[in-house]
Amino acid sequence: RGCDINPEGASALARSLIVNYVLHTLDIGFNNIGMAGTEAFADALRSKTNLQVLILGSNHLGDMQAQVLANALRSNPPLSQLNLRHNNFTVKGIQAIAEALVLNSNLYEIDLFR
């Protein structure tokens, strides 16, 4: 949290989730993971990682990143909590995430507080 994690560092962390079956919670809020980091986390979520809580708050994410995450949420990963608070989503990004939730039966808490 707040460790100056850039897109490259976020991508490395996300790739590790694909082979790590122990980690259940990851908080990388208050960083700048960018599109590359967001895409890497989306890939990890689609790989059926055991991650249950992902905190991506305050990462300067926008609607394009919301769409990438929404596509991953459609794969119904075991993620139960997703924190996206204090990002830069508009109605378009929120709508993409909301539409993905129709196909997701595991996520029970999502934080989009601005």
C-alpha cells in the first residue's frame, strides 16, 4: 500500500498470483499500476487464482481499466471482495463493472466510493 508500485511491478505481482495458491488478500492501493498492471491482474483473476480480496483503491484507474477488470469478473474468479475506491471511473466504467456482476456469483463486496 503506497509503495510506489508502477505498472511493471504490478505486472510482476499479478503474474505471481497465477502460481501462488496461498495468498488470499492483496492490497496494492495508493500506487500507480496503470493499464499494464490492470491487465496483468485481470489475467491473474481469469487464471482462477485463490485470491479472495483485491484492493486496487487510489491507483488512478479510469474507465478503460474498469472495462478490463469487468471482463475478468465475467470469468467468475473466487474473488469475494474488490476495492476500487478513489479511482477515476465515470458512469461508463461503473456500468461495465455492474454488467459483469450479473455473471459473477462469488463477489459479494465491491467498493467504488469516490
